[in-house]
Amino acid sequence: MTPSLYDILNTVAAYHGLTPRQLIYPSRLRCFAVPRMVAAYLARMLTHESYPTIAEALGGQHHSTVIHSVHRARELMAKNEAMLDAVVGIALVIIMVTRRRYGPSIM
């Protein structure tokens, strides 16, 4: 079983001190945009969901915005080790939550 978009959004929001509603709020402020970019990246990496489905979960964005977010997240993680560590840590939490919920046969 793969993580749900719900689990990803909730975990990313909690890590950044936001509510899931704030995470999908269509603001370009960095405090919302970076967590939303991380959520888009993790949703693409940890689920089998399409870009349009991820875009809808992230507040109805256009799928090309999600594609850009995924590429941008990769660029930032390559340049910024702290961001890479944070994204890996969030991913591990998401995987643990999913395993607890559905059993050890995840991924």
C-alpha cells in the first residue's frame, strides 16, 4: 500500500507548523509555497498518482505547476543539504504512518 495524498499533506503541513488547509492555500508566500512544493514532490515520489490528481489535492492547481514544483524541489535539495534532510525525514515519517495503518507490505 502506498501512502495517501491525505497522509502526505497532513505530515508535510504538521512538519512546517501549518494546517492542511493552509498548505493548499494559493499563496505565493515562501512560508506556504515551499511546504506545498515539498508536498508535491513527495506525492509524486511516494504515490502512483498523476500530476493532475496531485494538483487537485493541492488546492486545484494546474498540473504543470506540480511538474514545476517537483523539478524545483529536486534542484533545491541538490543545493541545500538541510532541505534534503528535511524532505527525507518527512518521507520517513509518512512511510512509518502508512506502515502502521496498513501493515508492513508498503511499497
